[in-house]
Amino acid sequence: MSKKLSLPAQILIALVLGIAVGLACYFGGFADLTTNYLKPFGDIFVNLLKFIVVPVVLLSMIDGILSMNDMRKVGTVGVKTVAYFLVTTAIACVIGLVFANIFKSAGLFPILDPEGAEYEAKEFSGFMSTLVSIFPTNMWKSFTDANMLQVIVISLFFGGSILAAGEKAKLCRDFVSSAYAVIEKLMGFIISLAPIGVFTYMAWVVATQGSEILVSLLLVIACAYLGYIVHAVVVYSASAQVFAGMSPVRFFKGAFAAMVFAFTSTSSAATLPVSKECAAELGAEDDIAAFVLPLGSTINMDGTAIYQCVATVFIASCAGIHLTIGQMVIVVVTATLASIGTAGVSGAGMIMLAMVLEALGIPVAYIGLIVAVDRIFDMGRTCLNVTGDIACSICVTKWEGKKK
Ligand code: ASP
């Protein structure tokens, strides 16, 4: 028994144990115990991940740009990455809408009473002002707010400028690679604590969410999960197979640790360090993964897009609204934009759902119908979001001709 279990194996065991303990607490009536004594340890772990995520994104992106050594290469990788993100997100919306409509036509969506549904929407400030807000006025504020889009813009500017400054920037280059090496060590340590986070969060979710609401919403949740699974298999593993010649088994096995971690932490940003390990294990080139993954964890949210489409059709049906084909097109466009605007943190996708509902004139307060089970949706959508980032890093590596 001297051989240490691998991290994915530890995570799997933590997952199973967490479910078992959660079920025991749920049926034994000890749900509070998990909230009071287990969840805080999960919180500590997620705090550690959040604390490291800004330096990881900043340094890994600058380091990635520097190792490409050429701004034109950054441009081609960027274009391919964004193209992959946009195409897969649009497909995700279609998958979400198809499944939601099948469920609705089959009468499988429970019609909940919108009375009593309460949810106060955050204001969505519009596309142009969102665009403007991506550009920071004070970079320290971007760091302290962990505003990832701004951190990415800062990384692009600094990475590009260090390249442009050539020889004179040698000190900066060395500083970035040395600081990144330190952050990688720290990241490795924090990741090794992942099984604790997975166990405690899983026990807490199972113990607290196993209530009747879950049963009545089970079909809507099942619909979203079907969409997540189909997208993961048909789009991600297929693209890894077609473009990188990687078998689905190999793909999912390699991405497993990040998928489980995303599933339990419900944060793409917090999962970033684990995704990096998985992408490297699957053969993604370091400099490409360093560029694709942070960007993906911020703007590539196909799970969120599927959830938003399913939730919109469900909420419309509860409100007695029948969506026309034209309105479905609006759903695809707004859910694509909303998913891009969704931050890679827990629960963000539900906040952006308000934007899709508003575009259709559906009262946003109806989100209250599903708010109680959002975490269950969130677990699956975050898992899919992260899987998409890893698949993209493998495909772009291949397109850049770098995979051995
Ligand atoms: N939690 C998701 C993520 O981090 C975002 C969402 O809420 O949809 O990827």
C-alpha cells in the first residue's frame, strides 16, 4: 500500500464518500451539520482557489504570449480559439432548445404556479457599456475585484508590449517566468487539497437539496443534463476525435479530474488550475493552454447556454407563453451573448438568465421558480463549461500543428 493514489482517483473516492455522507445526513435529518461543519472546509478550499486565480490568469497568459514569441501567432491562436468557442456555443443553444421543446411537447415540464416566485434581477447594462467595461481604468482594481475579462485584457497588453520591447524587456520576461514558476508550485499544493473540497461540498449539496422541490423539478433538471451530456459527447469528444484523433475514452479520462472538480465547485475560474493539469495531460501545448483556458473559463460557457435555453422554455411554459420560431432565434442570440458575459463563478449563469428573459418580455421574477435548485443546474453546466475549454485547447494545439 505504499503507492499513493492518483489525484483523479482521490477525487472520485471523495465524490462517492460525499454523496454517501450527504444521503445519510439528509435521511437522518442532519443537513444542518453539513452546512455548519463540512461546508466551511469546502469554502476554505474555494477561497484558496479564488485567491490564486488572478495571479494564475495574469502570469499564465503573459507567459503563454511570451512563449509564442510572435504577436501574429497570438492573433491566429486567438482567432481559432474564439471561433471554436462561438460555434460550439451556438450549437449548445440549439441542443438546449431542441431538448426543452421535446420535453415541453411531451408534457414533461411540470407547470409550477408562478405565484410566489420571487427573484430580483440585477440590471443588465447593455452590450456597448459591457464592451467598454472590459477595458480597465485602474488595473489594481481589476485585480482586487477579480474582474477576469479586465485581467485578460491587461495580460494581452502587457504580453504584447513585452514582446514589442524586445531585448530591453529581458528583465520583465525573466520576472514573469520566475513568478509563474512560483505560482505553479503554489497551485500544485492547492490542487492536492481538491479531494477535501469535493467531499465536503458534495455532502453538503446532497444533504441540503434532497427536498421535495428537487423531485418536482427533476424533469427540468433531467432535460438540462441530457443537453449537457449530448453536447459533451457529440461536440467536445467528437471534436477532439476529429481534429486531434483522440478517442472519447481517452478524452474524458484525461479531463475527468477537472470535470469532477467543476461539478462540485461550480466555478470555472476556480477550476482553472485543475483544467491546466488535465489539458497538459491530454497533450495540449503549454503556451496554447495558457492562453485558451483562462479565456475559456471567462467567456466559453456552453453549459450555461444550454441551461439558459432550457430554463427559458420552461419558465415561458409556466407563464403560459408559447415561444415562436422568431423568439427561439432571439433565445439563441441572447443566450450566446449572456453565456459569454457570464462570469466563471458559482451562480453567475442564473443572473444572466435575466437578460434572456428580458429580451423576450418574460417577467424576470419567474426565475424564482428555479432558484432553489440552481446549484444542481450549476454543477452540470460548470462541468460542461470546463470540458469545453479543455477540448478547445486540444483542438487549437492540433490546428497549430503542435501535437506530437
Ligand atoms: N458556474 C458557472 C461557471 O463557473 C457559470 C454559471 O453559473 O453558469 O462556469
